[in-house]
Amino acid sequence: MGLVANTLQRLHEEGEITTQDVVRVVHTHARTVERWRNGDTEPQQGKKEQLLILSAVVTQARRHMDREQAWAWLHSPNPYLDNAIPIDVLAHDYNRVLNALAAEAEGVYV
């Protein structure tokens, strides 16, 4: 299995990220994500990079939160992001999401 398939499988098994979450971030179809996870196909470079960014954000979140907290943080309006939902912001501005996560971890309050 390749890097993308392993990454998707890990995120799915650990429960933080669903197929629909990947669809939201990468802007593709659920069936396409399933083919990537099964190792049947590989995404184009840009989509692969988005998946790796998603994985990095989840990994960073898990350094400071348990699985449930990380899932809730990724899926809830966030004051550091002007009440946008982090998983939706990831697709176009992952640095803002990482900065919001760092602020949260450091206990900075808005």
C-alpha cells in the first residue's frame, strides 16, 4: 500500500477523519477517496499534498487533545478562525488552522 492509502487508512481507523471529511478538504467524490484508501488509484499531486496537510493537522491536534477532542475541534466553529470550521478552512488556508491550533494549545484566548 502506498503513502496515501496508508495515511487514509490510519486516519479512518483512528476515527478522527471520515471519507466525507476528506471530500470536504480535497473537493472530490467519496468513491474517489475510497479508491485511494484501497490503493486502487493515487490522487494528483495537489490533492495528495492536501491529504498530507490534513494528516499533519490531525497529528498536531492529537499532541494536545484526545481523539474525541481533536474531532470536535476540527468540526466546530472556532473563534481563532472567525468562527469558521477548521476542517473547511484547511482546503484554502492550512496555516491559519495550524496557528489556531497552536494558540489553542498555548491557552491563548480570543
